[in-house]
Amino acid sequence: MSPHEPRYGQRPSAPDPLPIPVVDNHTHLDMGRGDEPRPDLGEALREAAAVGVDRIVQIGCDLPGARFTVEAVDAYPGVLGGVALHPNEVPRLDARGELSAAYEEIADLATHPRVRVVGETGLDYYRTGPEGVGVQQESFRWHIDLAKRLDKVLQIHDRDAHDDVLRILLEEGAPEHTVLHCFSGDVEMARIAVERGYYLSFAGTVTFKNARALRDALAVVPLDQVLVETDAPYLTPMPWRGSTNAPYLLPLTVRRMADVLSVAVPTLCQALSDNSERVYGPW
């Protein structure tokens, strides 16, 4: 390790502030990384605002996280929320006979006016084996229907399931505002998503040295369909990969995205802010 490389595990230093404030379109301030405690919400928001991340979308993807999210959106004007049952959570709830009751609570929490998102929902074939695919797909369809009934944004988790995610969205009919969170597809998938009018949200993975294919996908996304996120506490951007992520590190991803898109940082910041307000409404 050179003296200029970060020591993983140390707390990353704050990057230079962005010239125009942007939105962290997907973060999990209800959880810590590994055995770490969850962050202090007020402190996390202040640190983010100091570097030009003045609004966030807090995502709760299990019942405790969804309840936390509703409390957070009531307490902080810079926070909007999303609630859902993560695709990896669904098979566990189903095995315990608790899925129907969980759906009822999510549907109730999603009616809150500052919960603007149903998500993250979708498919994850990496952590859930073939036995969980059927219930994951049923759950994905249930969440799509909920988003449309409540006129909410749909945020989608897609891991190793690109074809089925696109197929089910087409079969069910996507909500007016659909976001592919932490986009991980290739150029072809990006073009399909753009053509269908979806928004593509990029996380710290786009900064990783081995992520050339992801940067190629970003390069074909129009400025009016791109979003940015941390997915904190995970997916920390370079040069801090391996450390705990937080909204205050979002400028590192924004600046790398500007390089890939060959636009000035202020131009991208304005687009990210405008897109977020168009998708989620005013904070």
C-alpha cells in the first residue's frame, strides 16, 4: 500500500463541495455496515449538506427500515422516503408465514405523503437461490401494482436478473416514474431502459477500476434520465472503496460521472437536481 492510498476501515475525509446541490437518490441511513451502529441521522444530513448533497431519498427495505423511514421523513425536511420489501427479504418472510401481514404494513406506510417511493423492490438471483425465484417475482409484481395504485415512484433492485426485471416491467406496465437503482446492466440494457423512459441511477460502483462496462452504459444515458446515489453504507466510491459509505461521499461519484458523460460538473449537478425533483416532486 502506498502512503497515498486510504487505509480501509478509516473514516473517509470529506470531498470538495459540489458547485450546485444534488440529491442522494437512494441511501439506507437506517442501517450500519456490518457490526457498525447506524449513523446519527441529523449528523449524516449535516455532513452531506456541507458538501452539496442537501436532499436524500431514504430507503427502508424491511419492516424496521420502513418504519424508521416514515419517522425520518416526518422529522427532517431534506428527507423523502421509500418503503418496500427487499427481494431477499421476501422469501424469508414467506417461509415464516409473515409475508401477507408484511405487505399490509408496507401498503399502509407507503400512503404517507412524504413517502414518494415504492422500493427497493425487484429481483436478486445472487443471494436467493432458485427456490426463492417464484415468490420474488410475485412480490415484484405486487410492488409494481402498489406503486401504480398510489402514484408513487418505483425503485428497482436488480442483481443478476436483468432479463426478468425488464420482462416483468413490460408485462405489468411500469409506473410513470421508474428508477433502476444502482444500475448494473450493460450498454444494451441501458439503451432499452432509456427507450422505455426509465431513469438510471448510478452508485459508487461506477468509479471502480474494473467497472469499464458500467461506465460504457452510463455514457449512453441522456442527461435528463440519469440519477446518482450512494446506496450507503455500501458501495463506497474510489478512492475509499472498502470503507463505510455515507451521503457526504456522493461528490466523488458525481465528478466521475461528469468525466464519463463529458460534461462540466455544474452541468451534471443541475441535471441531477432537476431530474430528482421531476421524479420525486419537491422536498
